[in-house]
Amino acid sequence: MFRALFELLMTVVVIFFLRAVMRVIFKGFGDMMHPDAHPPNQPSIANQVPLTGELKKDPSCGTYISTATSIKETVGGETFHFCSKACRDKYVASFAR
């Protein structure tokens, strides 16, 4: 009787470990088939874009940009906010004429 209980217990333990191993193997294959689903070491957009704050309009292209992430340039005593260096350079060049 003890032998039957021992064999039953060992069978349960072996099945538990086999299921755990199979789960790891299938998860690995699933990640290999869909590599873009979980990109590693890529910061999320939530960490890059502020959720609150004042928005200013880029005078060059008209895009609204957060004052926290904008490129600031003072032209003629007034501070302007730009979405990119290219927009800033374009505006400063047109203002200098």
C-alpha cells in the first residue's frame, strides 16, 4: 500500500515538472515566432512623452509641442519653442533676412 502511494506521489511530481518544462519550451517558441510582440530593452513611449504640461505652437511648422521637451530659442527678445532643430534653423534663417 505504501508503495502504491509513493508511486502515485512520484507520478504527480514528475507530471508537474514535465508541464513546467513544456511551458518554458512553448513560451520560447512563441517568442521566437513573434519577436516584435515584446521588444527587449526598448523604452516605452510613456517614459518619453510628458502627460501634462503647457503646449506651445512651433512657429515654423505649426506642430504643438510640450514646453518640457521643446527646443527653445530666443529671437528678438521672445522665446520660441520648436519641435526639432530643423524647424528651429529654418525659422531663425527666415527671421534673419
